[in-house]
Amino acid sequence: MALDAQGGPRVAVGAPALDETLQLGIVGGHVDLDRHQLITALAVLPDWRHQGFARALIFGACEHLGLRAVTAASDADSLGFFGASGFAVENLGERFTCRLELPESRP
């Protein structure tokens, strides 16, 4: 795992590829010591959108990393996705902050 400029882990998780040349999507971000992730990149190939891949990437990363919360900056075009995925949305004018608190994982 690589470190970002703040010294925290830099995370990138890719959706499963159908073959060795096609990666369907990616989620990337910064995870702090309190197990909170700031999503800095989220993308799915256009032909594969609206099939649950972005949601699977986010929640798969959360489970894999044992995260407690996830935050993403968003524009109006992505609010429907984040709202439908359970994120609380805060309006900051032209931009929005989307935050999801996750239940504590049990051993």
C-alpha cells in the first residue's frame, strides 16, 4: 500500500475485470488513522454504470479496510447516487459533501 502526501495510506480498489484488459471501475482515496476514508476518485466505465459496480467498490473497500466513515465531495450530478447509497448530503453551495457513517465491525 502506498502513502499519500500526508503520510496516510493511499487506497485504490478496482472492480473485477472481465478479462485481463478491461477494468470496470476504480475507487481511490485517503484513509486516516481513525479509519475514515475521503473518496478522491470514483469511476465506472460508461457501459457498466447503473449496475451496482460503484456501490460495490465503495462498500467493498469499506469492508476490506474496516472503515468507520466515508466522505466524498460531489457535484449535483452525483447526488442521486450518493443519496441512494445511504450517504447524508450537506449543501455547500455549488458543491456538496456526502458522508456515510458505518456500523462498527464486530470480531
